[in-house]
Amino acid sequence: MGMRKSRAAVRALRCLLPLAVTTAALTSCGQGTPAALAPAHASGPAASPSAAGRHQATARRARTPAASGQRAGGPLAAPAALAPFGSPAAAGEGTWSPAGRTVSGERVVYQTTLVPPGGTYQAGIAWMDTHLLAARLYSGSKSPGGGPYRYTAPIQPTQAATLVAAFNGGFMMPAAGGGYYTQDRTIDPLRLGAASLVIYADGSVDVGAWGRDVRVASNVVSVRQNLVPLVAGGHPTPQAASADWQAWGSTCGATSCAASVPGIEHQWRSGLGITADGALVYAAGPALDPLQLAQLLVRAGVVRGMQLDINPNWPDFVSYAPPAGALAAPSNGRKLLSWTVQGPSTFFEAWWARDFITMSARPAS
């Protein structure tokens, strides 16, 4: 993929933007039997970091956030422990554990669990250092469709050499309420106001409302939209807190995803957001309503956030920790939540037909 687009490509992208926000009916974005749930007392995703690891994390320097599409030098400060919502807290709640391979000797992915307000089951949260990681959008034959694409499943050895983490994208496009742009192509028209994941030519990433927080620029290489913002200004949006939970997608039933089974409000959901200093945060868990997902992201420091895919078969965050010099592979991958349906092998399978995002080590400067 070229690092710069032609002026004509940028003009074409601008021309495809609609002048007003449009709406789309949200249809079911998953099927299958829900995975078994882990209760609040289940163990977290990883052991607590060692004293040496904590010392190293404390010594990391905080940096001023970079402008959109421009990464700042040096690692971000490691995330501070999160306060649990309830008491007593489950074991390990809010305590970050390092995950995945290091980049230039630094830990770049941390993960933890929290039980959401009013919830019973643990949700997983992953924090990613965007100063040392570069994002890439992988496109699928079903989501968004319209291929072929340069980057699609399975992840190839060249990309596996630097892969640190990967996670699911959003709804199938007819249900996404937004658009999709990648590789100088608009697959579906971008919509003003839609919640957008934006990836820049250098791998920098941002999340926000299209046309307000993020917009057309010559260094934008990918935009993945899904519904409307879930978090804005560091708070759940009014839509997230609305009683109209069906506006956030058609869900499976408690035990089945058959079309004849009524969907439930508290279902598997995943989300993504950006913090004030530019870290990327992913959250997913079972039995979540939209507001709970937003509250998890906010507790992890997210200032702008969006919902990604929902229902049992689709949420999937994996970190990869291969031996030094080896390739990321299913054998060295680890789920954020052990009870998700998908796992480390998903993004390495040719049959995987949905979009996803990878986070890979930036070249050493």
C-alpha cells in the first residue's frame, strides 16, 4: 500500500461523503450458540506483572498527544490500575498484566478484567501503546465485501513477523449504519457523525465522530465506521444510556441466535476507544448492554469510543508472544477472555471472511 494518496484520490473520497447523517436499519450480525460465561470470581486473563516489570512500567515517560496521523516519540506511560465498580472486587480486577511480545524492549499491550456496573460476569479490557504499535485494517469477503484486498485473512508471514495483537471489526455493512474506506477505495460511503476508526499512513490511529473529531486527510488510509459514538468527551453518550438498546444492533437470544428467538439486551458486545494521550483501548464481554460497554471504556480512560461487533461468535481479541525472532502464530496467541468462541487461530484462517484490525511493532527508529 502506498504511503501517500494522490490528490485525485482525496478529492474522490471527499465527493463520496453525504451531506447529512443517514440512518440504517440494524440487522443481526451474528449467529451461533453463546459461549459459556465466566462468573465474576473467575481468574483474570494473566498473572500480575513482576516487580521488575512494574518498575519498568513506572519509569516509562508520558508524552504529549500527537496530532491526528502523527505519532510522538517514545513509549506511552503504562496504564494505571482501574478501580472496580463494585465491592468486594473479584480477584485481579483492574490490575493490568502485560500481554504479547515486547517492542524495543517495552511492554506495549496490557490487559485486565472488570465486572461492569450491575453486572455479574467479567469483561476483558486491553490497552495498546499506539506510539510503538501501528494499526492496519484487514478486509473480508463478507465484511465489507467487494474485494479482493491486499490485506485479508489469513495473516501472512511477513506481517506475522511484527504482529503483537489483533481484534475484531464491526457489523456487516448493511447493519453498520456507516461506511468503509481502504486502499484508496470507498467500499461503502462514509457518513457524517458515524463512529469511526481511522488509520493513518504511518499506522497511527484515532476514534471519533466522522466530520467532527476525525475527517478526510491526505494521510488517511482506512476508515471503518460502525453506528454512532458510544463515548464522547470522556462520558457515555446519550444514545449509549438510552433505553432503546435495539438501536445498537440486533442481538441473539439467551441460548440461540435463530431468527425466531427474541434478542436480549445483555449480550456479548465489543468496543474500542482512544484515551487522552492516544492509547487504544479494546473492551469485550458477555451479558453487556450498551451503557455498560461505554462505562467500561470510560473507566479505562477512553475519551472517544465506539461499539464494534456483538453477539457470541464475533468478539475476539488476541495478543501474540512468540519467542524472540519467531513469527506470531496461533500456538503463541492468547485470548483476552478465555471463553470467547474465536481465538488465536481465527485471523490466520483463510475462511475468516470478516474485517479485523492488527497492531504490529513499528520499525525501530
